[in-house]
Amino acid sequence: MRQGKPTGTLTELARSALEWAPDEGVHPTPLPGLLVIRSDGRTLPTHAVYRPSLCLVLQGAKEVVMNGHVFRFQRGRFLIVSIDLPITSHVVEASPGKPFLCLALDLDPDLVFGLLQGMGQAPEPVPSGPGIHLSEGTPELLDAFLRLLRCLGEPADAEVLGPMLRREITYRLLRTAYGPVVRQLGVAGSRVQRIAKAVTRLRERFDEPLRIEDLAQLVNMSPSSFHKHFKEITTLSPLQFQKELRLQEARRLLRVEGLDAATAAFRVGYESPSHFSREYARHFGQPPIRDVRAT
């Protein structure tokens, strides 16, 4: 009976999620930090910076790509992101009758810290590797998510039980094989937290010249150690990370704000519009003007 439970729970989860996502798009819920994402068909690759979060696919499948690393994210699987990361993703399995459905829950470092104190646990060594992991959902985690969605329909339950169930989900995540990775979010001075601090600085000042020495000093590491740990966790060098941020913002400026390519290039920190256009085409598959016309 226990082996059949996850499948039944996923079906119930999908049914409950549809109540919050009646159509395509990203839908908020009464619990801050919990989103329901729906797509009724396959999508083109999209580029975004993922925040630390726990995502669960309830139906369909998506491919997530980070610097050449491909993760197939399908029904019943969790995607754990432990640090802000520039990621490309696209839905590869969905239809109007059976849309892609995903729950995305922000991971709160303060909540992780409080749980660690209550559990009396110290941070454990984390193997070198990217700050993104894929795992099968455990019956306990799936059940907690189902109870969370059920309680959100009643305002009083959502206000009282919602935060409690979010706490339970985080606790159960800490008890999985990826617990050591998540623990680092709540431990001041951990490698993940220090690199996350550098990532925050990069996101705030991506349009400025990059100085590895300044970032290393910010997180109290030597330049060589900082570069090594940054690439282990993000799979990108600091310069590559900055380039991802610049190009993503440039694409937004072109598509949403209607800026021309040269203005967008200067706005995000490029000194040469021609250099910007070459890197843009290399990253997105076509030059800025053609990319904008294709939207």
C-alpha cells in the first residue's frame, strides 16, 4: 500500500493545484513564497535567475539547463536550488488536457536556521558540486505538500497552518539525502552563504566592472579559493555569471522596455555594442533585433 501512495498523492496534488492555476502562468497562493506554475503546452527556452527554492512537478515535465548541465524535471521529482542561479528551462511535456503543473516554494534561510537549532544539528561537509539538485519526492514530503494545498482554501487555516506546514516541509527536506546542502542556507559563514553573498553583490552591480579581489574580500576568501568555490557551486566563473546577468537584463530591456540594442548594451555594462551583439547572438541563438522581432 505504501508503494502506491505517492502516485495517488501526486494525482490529488495536481487536482488541488489546478484550483490555484485555472489558466497558464505563474500563480501566487495565500502562502507567501508558494507559487503554482502551469503550462498547457511545450514552451521555448526561457532564461531566468532561480532563487533558493524547492520545486515539485505534479504533472508533465520540464528540462532545466545550467551551463551545459541538463536536468529532466518530471512528475514526482523535486528540484532543489540552494543559491541564486541563472538557469534556462523549457516545458517538454504538457497538453491542454494534461498541463504541466509545478509547485515552487522559497527556501527561507531563517527558517532553516531555526530548525537546525531545534534539531541540535551542526552543518555537515557538502560535496563539491553545483547548487542545484534533482531528487525523487518522498511520501512524507508529498503528503505535507498536499496538506498545505488543502489548508490554503480556508483563510483561517491558511494563516495558522500554512506557516506550520511550510516548516514541516523544510524539516522533512533537511532529513533527506540533500539535507546537508539545505543546511548550509541556515549557517552563517557557510560556503554556500558566503558565495550567495557574492552572488547578491553581482546581481546588484552587474553593470559595473568585475574585480575578483573585491568579491573575495567581501566573503573573506582568497581570490583563488573564492574563484574555485564560486565555480563549484554555480558551475560558472564569476565573469560568466556576470555575463549571464547582463544578457538576461539586456533581453528584458529590449523586449519589455523597447530599448535599442546599443542603449541596452551600455545600460547593462558593455562598452562595445558590436561585442554585445556577438555575445547576445551566441547566448540566445540570434542577434538582438531578430530576437526581439521573434517575440
